[in-house]
Amino acid sequence: MAMKTNSADGRTRSSIQIFVVVGLCCFFYILGAWQRSGFGKGDGIAMEITKGGADCNIVPNLNFETHHAGEAGSIVESELKLKVFEPCRPRFTDHTPCQEQKRAMTFPRENMIYRERHCPPEHGKLHCLIPAPKGYVTPFPWPKSRDYVPFANAPYKSLTVEKAIQNWIQYEGNVFRFPGGGTQFPQGADKYIDQLASVIPIHNGTVRTALDTGCGVASWGAYLLSRNVIAMSFAPRDSHEAQVQFALERGVPAVIGVLGTIKLPYPSRAFDMAHCSRCLIPWGANDGIYLMEVDRVLRPGGYWVLSGPPINWKNSYKAWQRPKEELQEEQRKIEETAKLLCWEKKYEKGEIAIWRKRLNADSCRGRKDDSRTPLCKSVEADNVWYEKMEACITPYPVVSSPDEVAGGELKAFPERLYSVPPRISSGSVPGVSVETYQEDNSKWKKHVKAYKKINKLIDSGRYRNIMDMNAVLGSFAAALESPKLWVMNVVPTIAEKNTLGVIYERGLIGIYHDWCEAFSTYPRTYDLIHAYGILSLYKDRCNVEDILLEMDRILRPEGAVIFRDEVDALIKVKKIVAGMRWDTKMVDHEDGPLVPEKILVIVKQYWVAGGNSTSTQ
């Protein structure tokens, strides 16, 4: 029902309508000029948006208020009072709520429990905006960002001293330089990967997804990208200062995480390859539980790489300054667990060893006949959120022949991206058929095409780190696939369907997460966030303000958010973010104004600790 208005209200609404339409056009017309602002500040996007100085044509079907004045106008006067969110204190510039150091130290240190996720209670959450540090600048575009990070964005020099001889990172003037080295590959990641590629089929798309445990600054993952392999890298917060923060500043996928007592937030059979280079994980401890967790997330036929201690302990124990008996026992336990897992050792040379997981249970007859084999009893290997790891082996899916790949064989990438994932063709995801999968792909190709008309920067290189907060089947990420960007596909733990395994079978990466809690990353680590239906999904489950503040925390200054949701949810969000230093525009669904699903596009203003200006001056 249309709301009645007096003539003054009508004139006001008409003015608003014209402003919204003209402003939206100018909103992204200005974005196209971002590179002209130069290095040293933000791109000036948010400031230019508010100017609205470009001469744009009015496009009527982008006018939200015209078609939804009833909903927009039904807000009572008391609800129009704007709540302004103040900046947090400058000491919170790198605030990671669920990995906060002071809280972490109150938990036990054994088995790395204190480095796991420990989120604050409701009364302990910050309700302020995390500031960027003074001098914060727009990161370099990829691929330059792989090798250079502005010092102001992560001003921590300890690694330049601690890892100086290992070629991790160097400080040069106002930037950090990453030579591509690592503790186990001082000659560079490329040469190290060449050595692995002599055994592992990295070059032909067979290996597409990788897991890097204890990743350091993620140089291994950074250099794999040029070979069309995408790695999910993780390391604990501040084990070495800011290592995950550096990885994300470089434009490399990474999260804060640790192998402790909780299962990794990834589905079973996710990764084609897993890797540990001097990652300090005690692989032989706790009855082999850590290797068993790697086995759970490793695809049948996948590879595990271990470089560094204890491999080649006979020749290296003096350099490592560790007793040779201790190293010998450590390797014995690893070999014993690998045998129990029925991994085949494919290579050992120098300090590098490579194992391969069998294709199915039938190809491991010895394990089938061994009563000591501790098979997991749980039938749900993907139920992992805050679930304790167990010292048991995840069973393979059943096969009908000895040569069959358990769980289904995958195409080489990039063909894998759009071929039907085995989890869908086998009917393992209830309610998702081959037809619905193909329809979903078509739908998101259409949506992404519309997004690119609204925001012409999406595939320009301006947005490198992208997050999809409710990824469903990963079709948004598939439609965006480009060497200029990567997408963190998040499957909410409360989602109706568990689809993360499908996403990995497409050659994409992702993670489980509950958006009532903070994400395991540093502030300012994503350039673009896609929020499809997330507001409706979490309605009445947790405070929408907390979700929006978390989005603000992880979004870069002058980063963008695309909300796609029902009208009522977006109206509520639009009201809240008016006090969050976000500039917003509402857009009709690409199929026209009568579709109740709308698009709300925002750009986060540029501002830093101690300053209130959105300008780049």
C-alpha cells in the first residue's frame, strides 16, 4: 500500500529519487578513474562518490524509492534517529576478536589450544569501527603486490630481522619486499615448486587446490598461483608477527588458524595437495591425529609434502640443533602413521618427502585386514565446526572397482570449474540435482554480468581479495574466475545445505563459518564482499549490527560490498550503515523493479586512526 504524503513530502521524495538515480550512475562512473589518484593514499573513491560531479544519464529502472515508497516510507519517526558508530581506539587497528592475544593466554598451552578460536562473549564485543593505521594506502595491484607491500599497511619489522637469512621478507624504504624465499627454499619458491612438480602433476590442472599448514608469509601459495594452483594457507596469529596479515596484503589467500584440538574448517576430500614446510607441527604426536586430519581433507590420490625436520635428520640434525635420537623417533612415528593411513611414499630427496594417498580403500588391502586400524565411526566427515579432532581414519566413500577414485574422479582445471561435481552427480547433496546446479550457474553468470555494469572495477584488478559470505554452490566465484582475483567462498554453518565440498570439487576454495562470530582474519583484508541473502539467513539468530561491524572490520578502506537480499532486510541495513561511514546506493534486480530481491551497493569511506576525513588529502 502506498503511503500518503503531503506536497512537501512528495517534493522531498522526488528530490531523493533524482539524487539516487543520478548518484548511482555517477557512483561507479567515478570509480573508473581510481588509478588517477596516484600512490600514497586511498583511491579517493568514497570522496568522489559524495561529490557526484560527473554528468550521467538517468536510468529509471535503478530508482528504488519509486517502486518501494511503501516499505521505505513506513519507518516511524523514532526509527529515523541515526546511530553513529564511533572509531575504536588506535590500538585496535589490528584487532582480531576470536584470536585476541590477552584472551588467548588464559587458555591451556598444550596442543596449541590457546591459539585456537576463542571468541569474546556478547558483552565483550567491540561496537566501534576498527580504524586503519595512519598512512594506510591502497595496496599495489596484482602481480606487483605479490612482491611488494606498503610498510604503512602492516608496519611490523620483526620478520625482517628474524628471517633475514631465509629470504622471507626485506624492508626497503616505505615498502616490504618479498623475494619469494622461505626457510626450506632460500633459493626461491619457484625452484622449490619445480622440484615438487617433478613428482606431483602441478602443471596440467590435475592438482588445483592446495593446503599450506603453517604458511609463514605464504610465498609457496603466492608462487603457485602463476601455475593455476590455488592454496588455502593458514598460520596462527602472531606465531611470527603479522605473517597472515602479510599474506593477505600480498593478495594471497590465507586465514588465521592452527592444527590444535579442533577439526580444520574444511570438508573431507577437499584438497589435491597438502604441504608443510618447516611448519613446526608435531606430526608424530598424539597417535598421529594431525596426519589423520590431513588425510580427512586430502582428496583420494592427493599428495602430502613435508619439507624440513625430521626429513634427512641424519645429515641435518646438527644444523637444526636437535638430538638425532629425537628426530629419528619423530620420523619413525610419521612413517608409521603414513603406513597406517596407507599413503604411498613417492619421493624423498634432501629435506623433502612426498606421500600419495590411495585412490580408494580397496587399493589398501593391508589396512582392511588390520584390526588396529582406527576407523572413524561418525558418518558425517564434514561436521567440523568446533568439533574435536579424533585419532581415527576417515573412511573412503565406497567404490565398485579397484581402479575407481573414491568419491568420484575430477576433471583437470579449468574444465573442472563447470563440469558437474561428483557430489552432485552422485546425489550426495540433498535437493541439488544436475539441473539445479546448471541453473545456478546460469543465474550467477547473469547476476555477475549485472554487477559488472554497476561496478566496472570488478574485473579491473582493483579488487584482488574477494569474499562471498554465502557461497552456496560457488557459482558467483566461478562466474568471476580470473587471474586478477580470488574468492574466499564461505558456507555458513547454519546454511540449509552443506555445499562446501561441491565448491572444492569445482577447483575453488572456501571455509565454514558462523557469521554470529568474527572471521579468522586481520582487519582490512578484503577488497570486495558479496553478501547474498546473508541478512535473511541470520535474521533473529544474532544482531545484524555485529555482522555489519564485522564486515566493516575485514573490508579495506574504499572497498565495496554488494548486498543481494529482500527489500525489508536491505532497508534495515541501509539505516544502520548510515552511521558507519559507508556510502550506499540501492539498485533494482536486473529483471526489473517488481522483483522483491534488490541490490544494495556500498563503498567504505577512506579514513584512518585519529582522522575523520573521507578525503585522500
